[in-house]
Amino acid sequence: MLDGGFDVLDLLRIGVDIAFVWYVLYKLLMLIRGTKAIQLLKGIAVVLVVWALSIILDLQTMQWVTNQAIDWGLIVIIILFQPELRRALEQLGRGNLFSRSAKSEEEIIEQEIAAILQSCSYMAKRRIGALISIERETGIGEYAETGIAINGKLSHQLLTNIFTPNTPLHDGAVILKEGEITAAACYLPLSESPFISKELGTRHRAAMGISEVTDALTIVVSEETGAVSCTKNGELHRDLDQDNLRGMLQAHLSLIEKTSEKKSWKRRGNNNG
């Protein structure tokens, strides 16, 4: 028995109760992440902050307004988000409500990889030159600003169409971020390394240049040969087939530990060297 009338079992029960509640809240947040429900939660947080300030500062009119918003808010939420609530109940009935977040994230990554692979395969067969840079930890927004903003969902049709010759956006790099095509016709810094083969053109030098100053993964499709290459961390991997490119994309996009990824890339660099 501890002071205050609590024993070890009571403390353990309280700890499990709190942990379970936090787990449920975390899973719910993961479930609605990226949906319009997030904006709703932000609005609710603002209303609660205003309500608390109105009480502290004794702002009676503001307190009455926020009280009305809170009183009627639940009904408004049910009306506005009826489709989402119904879908959540369906997920709960099938027993996969809490597994949906992780699954959907894996599916999104696989869809991104499939779109990039399909586009690169199409362009390589037809020898359409392409330069695709995928942002990760280090922001490359300054390079995206040199091009034309797209901010469209990644698809192999859109990606391929951008690089189609004689179109306004085909010349330059496409920058991808979080499953979206951020910008096209972007200028990337050219590498000044003397060790780059003379047979490689501007696209490869730009891919090496961005890899030397950021941790972005950049894919190059050669216009002359149709060969697919990839750069990251100042290393150039040439003549990749679909399996090798898929492996690099999975390592780059999947949610794996940074240390594991760095070791993997280091091993690849040593093997290539």
C-alpha cells in the first residue's frame, strides 16, 4: 500500500488506462491525417482557446458565442462529416479501423513507386530524356521555385506528359514531394566534379549536383541511350533495371530508420566502387 490509499495495482491500472487512451487517440489522428478532419480539429482547438481566454479575461459576450459554438458543434460535426463517420464505423465493424493508417501509408508509397517506375520505363523505351528529383529531409524548395508550380498528385500519365518533347515543361527537372509533383522545368545546380564521365550530359551533371548539396534521390533517363541512372549523396548509379530502381525507391520512400538506409547506400557505393 502506498501513501494516499493507492497500491501498486491501482497505479498499474491507471497507467494502462492512460496508455490505452493515448494509443486510441494516436491511431485516430493517424486515421484522419491528410483529410479535411484535420482542419476541423484545428478549428475546434481555436474555439477552445478562445473560450478559455474569454473565461480568464471575463469576456462575457465572447464566452456566450463560444458556448453556443460548443453546444451546437457536435451536431454540426455529425452533419458535416457524416460520410467520414459512416466509413469509420464500417472500418470498425470489419476490425481494421486501427490498421488502416499503416496500410494506407504503405499503399501510397507503393503507388508512388509504381507511377515512377511505369513512367521511367515508358520514357526509357522511347528515349525521352527525364530528370526527376525526390525531396526527403533536406528541403529543395529553392530549386522548385526556379520552375513552374504544379502541386498535382503524382501519376505516371502526368509525369510522362511533362517530359514529352516539344511541350512547354519538358526541359528541366521535376521535383516530387510527399506524393505530389511540386514543380516542373526546374533548374538544378550542376556538379563541378572532374570525375564525372565526359560522355554524360547536363541532366547527369544536374542530378549529381543536387545530390552533392541535398539528400534528394534523383532519377535520370538518358535521351541518347534510354538508360536509367540514379544519384544520391554524391554517388551515381548507372544503367539500372526495374528491380534495382525499385529497390532504391523503396529505400528512399519507405519509413525505415535513417541509420539503416545510410548503411545500405554506403554498401551500394562500395560495391559500385
